[in-house]
Amino acid sequence: MTGAGTIPFDPARLTELGRLAAEVRAMSAPPMLEHPVVVDDKGYAWIQFKGIADGEPIGSYLHTGWRLVWAPLIQLDAVMLALWGGPSAESGFEEEAVAAVLTREQLRRHIADLQAIEAAL
């Protein structure tokens, strides 16, 4: 892998990241990925995790930030959240979004997860 922003392979750093992952898990944060994320020179993150595509790495464009919209779903006593990559529409990714329905308890859990991740940093 070449290009700007390339991080050299460092076994000591991977060991340190593994230690940090254990600490984050102890904080009840969502689990960290077991495998390192590789970012190519086109801005795609290659992510490998169990349960998706038989563990084969999948590519996803690595946006800088995200946009969030929400709407109450009163009849379900829940909320709909939708996320788009990037702080503004990025050419070629205008319709790439993820939407989910969350109960109030699920929303609270995700807020706690984000707080635990932030604390781990």
C-alpha cells in the first residue's frame, strides 16, 4: 500500500492496540474489530469481521465525519436515525445511507457506547 497517509506496519503498535481493545471491552464499549483496518490510496477502508461475507474484507469509502437526521416514530415508541458519510454531500456518495429504528432504550445504549468509545480515546 502506498500513498499519502499510509501507516507503516508496526508490530509493537498492533500489540498496544490489542491492549487498548481489551481496555475498551472492559468499559462495556462496543467491541473493537479484531483485525486492523487497511486504508488504500483511493480512500477505501478494507474491513474484516466475522459474520459478513465469510470474513472476507469488505471495502467502504472512509468519509470524514457524518451527517445525521432523525424522526420520531410515535406509533412504534421509537426513533428513526439515518446516517450519511461526510459533513456534506460528497460526489458519488449522495445516496449512500444507513437508516435504523431504535427504541428509547436502544438509543440510550448507543449514546453510552459512544461515550465509552470517547473515554477510551
